[in-house]
Amino acid sequence: MNLDAFSEALVSLPRGLLLTLLLTVAPLIAGFLISLPLALIRASEARISAAVVFSYTYVFRGTPLLVQLFIVYYGLAQLPLVRHGMLWPVFREPFWCAVIAFTLNSAAHTTEILAGGFRAIPRGQTEAAQALGLSHLQTFFLIRFPLAFRIVLPAYTNEVIGMLKASSLGSTVTLLEVTGLSRQLVAATFAPYEVFVVAGLIYLAVTFMITALARRLERLNTRVERSSIQHESNQPSSQAAGPENRIAVVGLQQ
């Protein structure tokens, strides 16, 4: 092992970590915001609208993210409408092209994840919220979304980790994140083993932190659920734990 190359990689590669995190967090936030209404449509009984959303998720989940990135970065730039339009300052920048491609891909995956969570919520929960006089907006933010997110948290954690690893594709469009800096350093030192071992350790460390945070959230959800059950069991018998009382407790503790 070339210790000089290893130590140089330890110093150089963390400089690309900020860009790696930007390429991970920005698409996840934008994709999550896009996926919320799409997931509601996907889980609804509106067949035509649900079919349109399914077509979008099917295309982006069924094709490689690298291909999607190349289409956005290389393909759209060939269109005169884009090259001579208002969006050209965006599409000529590799960072924004990567963010757009990653966002569309993440939104497709997150839509299906959240839609599965919405479908898993018992109908009685929504009916109990309506019986309590909650509006549709209150029902969504106090009842449906917290319950759905609790259900899909493990699956969404995998999506976060997947997006972290997918950020390495930014190096194919000249972005110098961790993998891009690794390729640059390999070209200078001719020591691919040492450089990419360090890069792998950086990705592994970030993945460990994401997993640890997800486990803390799962434990917090478990404590909230147990406390709601305990609170429910302490209610007088005249206020027995019907679905209305249960949903009120769960919603107020989110």
C-alpha cells in the first residue's frame, strides 16, 4: 500500500464532502415535496390520475439514473428551445443538471414509498378524524402523514442512503464531489486502490450516521406509540379507547 497516496487522499477527498451532501440533500428535499401530492394521487381512487402518476414513477424507477442524468445534461442541451431559452443558464451548469435528474428520480421512488404508507393506514383512522370535526388539511398533517411516515421510515431510509451513493454519478458530468476528486487524484498519483478505499470509507461513515439517525427516529416513534397506548389505558372506562380517542391521542402527540 502506498501510504503517501493514502494520506493524501485522507486530506484531499473530504473537501468534496460538502458537494456530495448538497447533491444528496437538495434532491431529497425537492423530491419529497414533489412526491407528497403525487403519493396522495397514487393512493387515491382516481384511476386516470393515479395511472398518470404510475407512468411517471414506472419510467424513472425502471431506467438507470445515469441514463437520466445524461439525458438532462447532454440531451436537453441539444434542443434549440432549451439552448436559446430562459432555462439555458440552468441546464448549462452540471450541478443543476445533476440536481434536476436526481430530484426527478428521488421523487419517483419516494412517491411509491409514501403511497404504500398511505394505503396501509386503516380507513377507520380517517373516519375517526372526520368524526372529530377535523378538516382534510388537519387530517392529513395530524393523522395521515405522521402515521404513513412512521410506516415507511425504514424504506425511506434506504432511499436516503441510495441517493447518497447515487451522488457519485455527479462525477460523470465533471462535478468534483468525493468520487470526482477521487478520479482526479487517481490520475495524478496512479494509486486507485488507496484513493478509492478512502472514498469508500467516507461514504461508509456518512451511511453509518444516516442509519443511526433513522434508528433514533424509529425508537422515538416507538416511545410515542407506547405512551399513547399507556395514556389511552389510563382513560376512564366511559372514555374507552375507541378509534376516535386513539386517533386524537396519536395526532396530538406528533
